[in-house]
Amino acid sequence: MQLLHRPKSGGGSQVLASDIEIADSFLAQARGLMFRRSLAEDSALVFQFDSTAKRDVHMLFVPFAIDALWLVDNEVVAKKRLKPWIGLGRETAETLVELPAGAADDVAVGDRVTLE
């Protein structure tokens, strides 16, 4: 399984991560990246929800920076770099992706990100 980025401007696709973890339970979604020491360079934590709604991300007990992507129908609607311990983000999404800081530098709002 891979997380692929396709720019809205066209061109090829880019692999954002190939080590994908799906937060598929209430507990996994509530825990997120808390209490971990790091997120490997080629990794992503993906939260998939049944509906589109405001989705919060906090960095309490997360000692490293991340890039967060909020997606609706695989389209990036928001992107934010979150600081360790104090970062907060809230946007509308049906899918939320957490990546190591810098992994989403080339991703822009309007691009497509898919899990394949």
C-alpha cells in the first residue's frame, strides 16, 4: 500500500509514503501519534472517516513535528505543519493524513492524494 501525490498541475505521481498505518479503531484514532518517539521517514498515519466533518489534530504528547493533510474525495483541502507538543489544526475532511515534517512540502491545496 502506498500514499500517492498527484499535483493538480498535472505531471506524474509521487510516493509520499509506503509504510502506511490506518487508524481504524476509536482507540487508534484517539491515540494517533501520542507517546511515540518519531514517525519514520517513509511512514504515514491515515484516519478514514465515514463522513466529511471538521477534524481536529493536536500535538499533545507528540515530541516531533508533522505535516497534516485534510482530504475530501482525495483532494487536499488543507495542509499544515504542526509543531511538537503545541501544534493544533482543525479543518474539514473525510480523510486525515499525518506525515513526517517535510514529507508534504510539494503538496498543495487542490492536489490529489490517494491510498493505493
